[in-house]
Amino acid sequence: MIRSNHLQNNFLPGPQQIRFQGIRKIYFFFAKELPRCPRTAGAGKVNDYALIYKWKGIDSGKKPIGLTSHYDVVPVLSGTEGNWEQQPFSGAVVEGKIWGRGTLDDKISVIGMLEAAEQLLKQGFKPERDMYFMFGFDEEIGGNEGALAIADLMQERGITFEFVLDEGGAIVEEMVPGVDKPVGVVGISEKGSATAELTIEGSGGHSSQPKNRTNIGRIASAIAKLEETQFKGDLKGPGEDLFEFVAPEMNLGMKYVFANKFIFEPIIEKILLGQPASAALIRTTIAPTIFQAGEQYNALPEKASALINLRLMPGDSLDDVKSFIKKTIEDDEINVTVSGNEASSVSSIDSWQFKAIQQAARNVYSEAVIAPYLMFAGSDARHYDKVSENTYRFLPVQITSEDLNRMHGTNERVSVDNYVNAIKFYIEVMKEGAK
């Protein structure tokens, strides 16, 4: 098994640093520390930095499976380096933990997948179907040059997958109220991400003689109406699937409520809407993020605008969002534009593909409840919808809510045990998925 500090030392901070400091370091690292995989599967490049390995199976007539992850990371915010207990890119292993940016997101998957393949090759394992390992380099900024380009190449070659597995949900302790066991959530879809811009223009003037309704006031009023109204919550789709899977593990009272959901659904939805995390499971969310207006304290701005980030539920279109905003703000003089991506397709939970991932997780984390869910953030998986029957999102680590806050934050780290278990999980996925 490779030394755990290779999670950090042989991967560079992000796409721009990779471009200028040399992607060859990654290739050389794979060739040196994981020689069997490159030798068996070869390596292809897309847009210079994305990697594809193909492990040929016994029966190439069967649809292949795809395992994907990314080796770019978000930067460490300038000025926060001193807040880290270990150097952000040191890869230090201290007291059973591996420290550094990207240890959770998502170098653990890159190394975990290749280390798992290395171990299986050492054992003489031969998959029944082809397996592809696909590594992007720009997931944190959308994945258009990495994952999307790989998916386009697969489409050009007529290659479609039984399923593609990417990062996403994890095994989280105390995730679901009323469930004592850790819950492992496998993303079967991810919410869309859209940006709405609200803009109004008109005469400014001196602040000593303001109109009753200024440009700033009108945009502020529109934002206030949107936050007060919100999209309607509806327990359906992946959110409903999650609770149906975990309901048998709930305490008696909660088990009764979910067993009679058709009676208690309004109460359940009200409870879920009471917390941001659970509310995001059942509705499209509204988050004003940028407000721009004015340059001088005594001059009324001639233009005011606001940007709103929305995370769309499956089934909500960009047109639906625009219509909702215009109807809610009730101000025809405010121009509304909406751009972005709608939610990904929803993958099957009744298929052998989902059950293979579920079983692989159970084989490593026997105490966890493995359930489907709706992923709030974006991932490279959505790019593979066009070439895969199903796309799933799961990071095989057991973590706390505090650990989740360290992703993209200070003191990102992963335990050595989690690292080893990730390798075990990918071994099981390859065995289960390649049957």
C-alpha cells in the first residue's frame, strides 16, 4: 500500500498551479507508486491534463462501468495559512490523520480508486466488463475542460456506461433525526445551480430629495419578498427516497409517522422546512449573494442590481424559476435574467447498479444505513449523464458534520482509517460492479 502522505505531496494546489508546475509529476507518481494500473490499462489524456485509464474486462461486449474523481482543489484563502494546525499542502500524517487541502475533496478518491485497482491486479483479478478510470482537473470551476470533455469523447466513440460513480455524499454521523446509526448517502441526482440577476435603472438625483421608492429600495423589497415567499416544499423524489430508506431505523414515533406519510406529509414537510439542510432536500433554495448600487453617500444610484444563487430541485426549470421570481416581486420595472444549469437526471434506486454500490458500502461499513439522497452541491457526475444509464455520487468515508465544514475550509484532513476504508470500498465496488 502506498504511503498516505502521497495524498498531498504529489498533487498540486489547483488547475493553474498544475498547468505551470508540471502535470508530469502526477503521471510519474502513478508510474512509480502504482505501476500495475498504468501498465495494464494505459493512459490517455484529454485537454492535456485529464486522464483516462481503461482496464479491459473479459467480455468487452458488456457495458463498462466508470469511476471518476478529480485532483484539482480550491485554493487556501490568502491570509488563513497560519490558522492551519499543519501546513495546508504538507500532507503531514499526525496522530492518525492526514492533513492538507484536498485530502477529502477529492484526492482520497483518486488515490483510493487506483490503489484498489493496484491491489486487485496484484491478486490476479480480472473484471467481467471493462472499467474506466476518469480523472478531471477542473471540477472546482465547473469541469468543462475535464469531465465534460471526457464525456464528449466517450460519446463520440459510442461508449456508454452501466453506471458512473463520482464523489458526493458520505457516511455521516447524526445526520438524520431519530436515527442512531450513521447514514451513508449516495447521491442519485444533484440540484441545478442558477444565477438570477435583478436589475433596475432610472434617474438618480441628490440624496436630499429622494423618491419614496428608490432603486435600492425596490431591489431590496424584491429580495425581501423572495425570502419571505420561498419555493414550495414538497417531499418527493430523492428526498422522499432518503427517508423511506432510513425510516426502519428510526425510533418508534418517527417510524410510525413515516409509515403513514400520506397522513402526516404536511407535518413532515413543516418540520423539514424548519432547518436549512433538510429544507434544501425538498425545495428550490434562494440565496441572495451580491448587491451592487451606489458610489457616493449623497447621490442616489441610477442603477441597482442583485445576484441570487438558486439550487434547483429536479423538475424545476430555469423558466419556472424566472416566472416565480417575476410573479413574486411584482415589479415590472425590475429586469430579471436567469442562467445556469437545471438539476441532473435522477438515477435508479431499484437497479443492480445502485445495489452494487450499496452492497460495497455495507461490506466496509456494516453498521451504516446506506440510502439515496439529493446532492446539493455540484460534481463532475452531471457531465456523464449523456453517456451513462445511471450516475451516482458517494465519498466512502465516515465523517461528522464538523468534518464536512473542513471541506474547502481550514484544517481539511482525513483519518488514516478512512483512507484505508476508501480503498477497501473501491475494491468492493470493482468486484460488485464488474460482475
